[in-house]
Amino acid sequence: MARKVVEVASAKQATDIVLLDTREVCNFADYFVICSGDSDRQIKAVYDEIEHLLKKDGILPHHHERTVDSGWLLLDFSDVIVHIFAPIEREYYQLDKLWSQASTLVRIQ
């Protein structure tokens, strides 16, 4: 599922896509997908497409945060958590650095 999220984000032109294996450093999720969008519209498009395609496979988010104005959208599928950022918010929160002990499985820049 995490790799499918990466593929969808890439197809929707998300930037700086990272797939982290968090199983060794986190007890609430196996994988994080972190990516950025260049505009509110693109961020929403990435979010909507991920949610839509996984829903078609019968996978619904356990939780989601969907306020485009915040610059950070989140989809929580329990084992996989997807973070979609505006560049400024991504730089501010630095999740990549916060979870730097996790193994990086994919990085698409």
C-alpha cells in the first residue's frame, strides 16, 4: 500500500517524495510517506487521488486531516501514514529529520 501511495503521489507531480520504514522506530505506523506540493490545488489533488484510489481497493483512512490552508494534509491508514506538505510547512516541521532513524526505502526528488 505504501508503494502505491508513492506511485500516486508521483503521478500527481508531488515533489520530494520519501517512503520511510518506521517499524524499528515507531509503534503506531509501519511506513510514512512524506511529499510536497507546489500549490494548495496540487496538494489537494494528491490527497484526493490517494484517498480515491485506495478507497477503490476497499482501503479507507482510519483518520484524516484535510485543511488545505494549513499547508499539511494527513491520511492515516493505520500502518501507513501519508503527509502531504506545502514547501514552507515541510521545512518548518522537518518530519524527514525528526524520523531520520527510520530507513529510507524510496526518495524521489
